[in-house]
Amino acid sequence: MSCEVPLRRRSSPGPACRFYMNMNGFLKRDESGKLLFTMGYETFILKTAHFKRSKSRPLWYTINHSPVFILGGIEDEKTILLSDTSFQDYSLVELSIDSCWVGSYYCPMLEFSATIHDAISTESTLFIRQNQLVYYFTGSWVRVLASECIKRLCPVFIHGNGSEYILALTTGKHEGYIHIGTITDGLVSFRMVPEKWSICDKFIGTNCSINWATYITDEKILLLLVQVLSWDSALVYNLVSFNLETQNLEVLYVLPLFIPEGFGLPGVRRDRALYHHFYGTQGLVLQHIQQYAVHLGQFHPSKIWYFLEGGYDVYQIIPSKGWSIYFNLQKMHQSSLFAEQEFLVSVFYEDGQLYQLIYLLESGNERLVKRVLPVAQLLLYNQNNPVTLQKHGSYRMPFFTNFCPFKVMRLRDLPKKQHFARQELYHAPPPLVSESLGFHNNKTLAVYQGLVYYLLWLHSNYDKPYADPVHDPTWRWWEQKTQYKDYYFYLSSNWLAAEGVYIDMSSYQKLYNISNDYGLPETVFLDKGNAFSFTIFLSSDDDTFKLNSNPVTGYQVEKKLAVAVAVADPDCLKASVKQEVLLNRKAVLYRITIKDRKVCYDQGLSGHNLKKTSMMVKVLGSSGKCFQTSYSGTSMQGHLMVPVLIGCPPGKRLAFDVTYTILHSRELNKHYFDCGRTNPEMPCFLFRDCVFHPFSRVHCPPVLAILSPLPSSLCVQPSAPTPSSPPLPSCSSLDKANFFLPSSPSHPTVFQPFFLIQDMVTGDSGSFLGSYLLKVVGGGHTIDTIRDYTEEEIYHYNSPLDKTNSLIWKTKVERTTLDKKFYIMSYQSPGIEWLCLENSPCHDITPQNIFAPEFFLKLLVSNRGVDTSTYCDYQLIFVLHMHGLPLSGKRSLFIVIVSISLLVGLVVFYILFLLLWPHIVRAWISLRWKINNIMASESYYTYATSNPAFSFQSHSGSEQSYKEGSKEETIVKKEVVA
């Protein structure tokens, strides 16, 4: 990860300072901050012999992905140079590898050396070769390809398909085969190609050998340099293309020239251009996305040539006249980066600048330094500007010859760099400190670190399936706190803020339209049919700007001021140029447009598996002759090159537009019913709106049973047809039958989803207008019990060909996939109707509370293979909350029967209660009286036994009372009888 800090000066703007951060590293620190080297032992002493005897060596790494750089090539030493700051600082590490190699018949040991060769760094792995042994490091050194005889490792500078790659060339018994190493998430695997035959089997001759190989990831093609000794004892070099998918071998070129060992192949189109880069056994090929440098380090002083793609000129910059001038000027300035005796270690590109890694040999101050190699300034110093004397009147005046065909070159109407380079930018200023001095302390820095970390977390986790009302990941950060903004500001203004800091909520935001820098974007991403354009303004002097007048074609600009536009893949990109001549300004405008042809890419995920190509603009005759000097240095003009990546640009995603879906549902269905317990993050949608209509084609489950003859108003006589209304059954067939009336909707609820294409770079959010497949891939009664369905279940629940009565939904859309298995939907589709048939998982959901039954459906929306409007393979999985699901017919009938039974039982019970209640009351009174008498008798006999005298008296009295009572009862009975 690189961090850029712009320098703001009032007098003149300064260049941005960039430093690199190791995010997932190979270096760890202990509690004291000391680096821990798990790959070996750090050596603190640099010896002159390490670099005096060693030749220069290549720096190989995955461009823009490697967190560390490593360099081997130190003679007879098992050490490497390691740096995680692009060699601003470095460490010399002795590797902890076994170095146990024994020669064999198929891999003879000609000589043994401890030197580390072919050091390559990727994003998560380090590779080295020692003799014929190959090791990789992901925490510890692991030997790989133990049974193979490896003569060379070749880097693959560009990653692709979510992986990184490395190539191993074999010798001995497997000469003519290539081992392709794939690194994915730190896991390393190798496979040997071709599978059934050797590359050398296809060539006639002896001593066949593969000298170099490179891999074009997006096309899965290997480019090989094959050396063969012909029958006439002449070495023949073949440039070969091998397709990994078709196993097809094609000889592109036969090179009729000598190529030294170590030939390099840059990643360009094979059938469009071929650039030969030569270097010796210890030489170097450096590749950059815009420039290629070739370095020969066989002899001292070292020689460096410079070649600019798109031309035919190769310039020697070291040693040269320009280098001598530049070197002497630096010595006059007493620069610490130059010495009389120095050794070149490596050369590499970084941020468009060519750098040297030099070991300076000075008395008492030997050191390894990194310095810029200003190619443009060296070429400028290297020019020979002849002086001519021209007569003006009676005087002769000297004139310097200008080799550049134009005077001024400017770019106009430039595309927005942020948008086309797909850069997501955030504004995250540090918090304001309340202290009078305004300096930050450990607490305030910790607060700022937490803010930045949380901002990065919001950015990485902003993948919500439901589209937010505000298209900004930082919106949810302050969503619930903006109402307290003035309160926090009041606390800070009165020195009452917690921890002494104040955070301005509105200052943390995402930036969408930043265009501060001039020039073309570093990289351009093009979706299907997209284009970008810009204008080049060229003005010229009188001696180079000439117009040829033609009565037929009008004015034409002389070829000295011509512009050439080239694309690496003409089949994929279309270039057009419109010329406008400005006679009064002695200038020409070239309007250049680059457009995608819609044929070179299928579909892919956002930012993945992009096709890599490029476009180049060159003013004829300007190579190595046109320069511009400014405060930031000297740069070359007349040559523009922009990498173009064709495919789905990074930062695009598909989201469910729940807001518009609800609005459209309310308009389409004339209402919208949310759940009883609402959730703003996941609104509910009604399953179906049922109204009473007995003969609708779409039936709701029955909610009421009517066991009676069908009314005559709901049937027609055979002689009375009603063509304008739905067909009704005849009364003759139903007048004697009892009919079960289900309730059905005359207008079933339609669910029509809408989706958004959200661009995380530009901030645009528009409706998705392409085609897509909609499938139910999971479901559950609650959000926690959702399970994923199998492929067979997905087919039964979504396919119109299902015969198992398992469909969850249906639609009136007639367009389907070629196999007729699934519907193809679009924003113009009439929507879908929920069915939840008998064998579907959402059928007959039992309510868990007083609210209507609910079900959660897991929906998959994908445009893969059905949408031709974009290169993006959109895939969205979201959960849809449905409520108001009806019960099944059987369960509804059971509920009705049970309800009626309970009602009838209650009525019968009530009637019986009213009839039997008086008798129950009398029986209860009688029973109570008898119980009281029994209790009284028992009490009397108990007392009589305890007191006989009193008992006798009481007994006499009781008899007399009883007789009198009996007489009274007799009289009453007689009266009643009378």
C-alpha cells in the first residue's frame, strides 16, 4: 500500500511525497519494535566483495502488488537484499535453507554455488533458486519441485484471474516442459505443460532448449523463446505461442539473428509488434507499463540502453555524453549519491521514474544507495544542437537548430482521472486539538488512527444488498449523531470536549469529482461500448509548420506535424482522430477517441479478469527530440501511452432498490402493508391481497366454507352466454349440489423488484436496465433459520417446467433461457405473483403469534449469460421478508370445522345449562339440608352421651317439641290437600 502526502507551498507547488506501507508482511516486529526475520538471519555488515565480484541482477516482482522487494545474485553467498520501502532502506539477510543438492544422471552437477539466483517476490510469497533447487517462503522456506531439474525461474509481472504466477524452466529429462506455478491466497501449486508432449518434439534439430518464457494471464497463452541447433549446425531462435486451453502450438517468428542468453519478452501483442530486448548472462530486462529499459552489465563501466515503445530508436544513456555532463554536475554539487568508484546493483522503475541501486565505494563510507536516473535529462544533454549563421540584412545571426517538430504540446478536454482510473477517495482530516499550542499527543493520534481504521472498515464492508438512501459509506457513520453536531461544537468551543479533540462530522466524506492533476489517467477502464476522448494541441514554428493548398481537399498539414494513434488490440479497441487546423495560431487540434468494440470480453466480476491492452499516441519525429523542463525536472514530450483494461470496472455493484420497489408496489397494488413489527433495514412485502370472487383463475386458499346450494346469481343458464365476463358454471350442473366457496383475489398482489447500479467511484446510482435471472435459493421461517437450497430444489421452486407442484412464484414473462428452465426478467417485466404451492417450503406456514404468518426468502439475482448491455457479471443475494402468507386449504378447513364444533358445543352447553339449572339448584339445597341435619344429629348424640341427666331432660323436651311439630306439619299438609 502506498500513501501519498501532497506538499502545499505558497511560492511554488512541490512534488508529492510517497512512502510505502507493508500491509501483509514478511517482516514482523517484537514489543520493542525490532524487526524479526523468520526467513533467515540479518547481517549488518555490507562487504565490498558482495558487489565488486557480483554482476548486476534483475529486480523481479508482481507490479503494484508486492509488499517487499528481494535481490539475490551475491556471489558465493546465501544472502539476499530485502526491503519493504522500495530500497529507501534495506536488510542483508542470510537465508535459512538447507542447500542440499546432489547431482544425478538426469540433473548433473556441473558446479556447486551458494549464490541465490532468480529472486522473485509476489504479494504473499517469495521465490528463489539456488543451483537447480527452488524454494518459496510463506512463513518458512519450503522446497518445491524436488524431483525436477530447474534451470531458470521466469517472473510473471502482471497478476490475473485472482492469482499470481511464476514459470519454472526445466532441463535434463524434462527439457522442453514448463512448470506453471499458481499463487492464490498464499497457496502455491505447480503443474507441468504441455501435458502429453514436449515443446522440443515439435522442432527439427538437436540441443533444443527453452531460454525464456512469459505468461499472458488474460488470454492464457505462453510466449516461449526456443533455441534449436539445426542440421547445418546453426542456432535458430523461434518465438512460439502456446495456448494452455487448446494445447495449440504456433510459431510466430523465426528470428534470423543471434540472441544472447537471457532474452526477455515484454507483454505486448504477438501479432502486432515484436520488441527485442537483449542482455548478457548477468544482464537485466526491466518492464514498465509505459517504458522498457534494457541493461547490459557484462563489463565495466556498465552500459544502459533506453528504448521507447512505439519507435525504432535505441539510445545509449550510460556511458554517453549526456551522462558525463550530468555526472560532473552532480559531483560539482557534492551530491552524496555519486562517487568516483561505484558498482551497479540493479535498475528498476517506480512511479514512472527509472532508478539505480548503486553501491558507492568511498574511503570509510561504503554504502548502498538508491538514486534517480533522469533519462529525459540525459537525452537532452546528449543532443547535438548545431549552430547556423543566417543573414538578416547586413548582419549574420546565429540560429540553433530545433529538432522537435512542434513548439508547444498541450492536452485539452481531458477525461476525469479519478473516474477513468477508478480511484475511490475519502476526505478524512485529523481532529482539531483544543490545546492552545495545537499539537497532537498520543491520545489524539490514537483517536485519529481509530477514525481512519473505522473509515477503512466502512469502505471494505459497504456491500449491502439493500441500497442506502444516501450513496456514501460514511453516511451511516453519523446517521444517528448529526442532531448532536451543534452540541459537540459547543463543547469544543468552550474547551469541554472529551480528550481535548473535536471531530467535524461533515468533513468526513467520500469525494467523487476530484480532478486536480493534469494529464491522462494512469489507467483507463472501459466497460462494454464505453469510450474516452481527449484533445491534443500542437503549435509549430514557421520552419516546421507548412500548409499545402489543394483545391480538392483544401488545406492539409505537412507530415512533420502529424500524429499517429495506435492500439495494441485493434480487434478490441477502435481509434478515431479528427483534425482541426488553426491557421491564425499556427496550430493543429487532434480530437482522439478510443472506444470499445464490444467483442473482446465476455462477462466478469467487478475489477476481476480484465483484458489488458493499451493505446499509444505519438507525434511523428518527436522520439528522443522533444523535452519540457519545469520545476519538477525534465520530461519527454510527443509520446503518450495509456494502459486500457477492458471488462467490468472496479467499484460497480448491484443493489436492491427497496425504496422505489415499495413506491411502485403502492402504485401498482393501490396499497402497501408493512409488517406489524417494522424493520427499517428490511421492509416487508405482502404475499397476496385476497378479496371475495369465487371463479377467479388465481385462487387464494379457502377461508370460509359454505355448505349450501349455489345461488343462481353466480351461475348462468346454458342459453345465456356472457362473453364479456369470466365464464361461470351452469346452474343445471350445480343447482342440486352443495358447493364449497373459496375466496380468491380478483387482483392478486404483484411484486415487481427494481435494482440499482451503484458506482462507488463516480457516485452515480441509476436503474439497472439489463436482463437478469431471479431465483429463490434459500429460505426459512425466521432470519436465523434460513438455509440454502440444493440445485434440485432451486429447479423445482423456480422453473416453469416443474411438475411437482413446488413453484414458489410465477410470472407472465415469456422469455426464458435456452433450456427453458428459468425466466429471464428485466425492469419492464410485469412482475411476479407468489404461489407457494403445496410442496414448496413456504406453503402452509403456521403463525407463531397473533401476527400473520411470515417467511424469509433468499433471492439470487444474476445477469450472467442473459445480459448483453455490460461486461459486468452482477450477482446479488438478498433476503426478502414476506408476510400475510395464507394457510393451506386442509388446515383452513380443519380450523373452520374445529371452530364450528366449538361454537355448537358452547351453544348446546348453554341451553343445557339453562334447562338443568333449577333442578341443580334444588338438588343442591336438598343436599345441603340433609348434610346440615346429619351434622346436627351427630352433634346431639355426642352431647347426650357426655351428660345423661341433661340428655334425658333434653330428650323429653325434644319429644314434646317433635310431637307439636308433627301436629303442625299434619295441619299444613291437610290445608295443602284441601
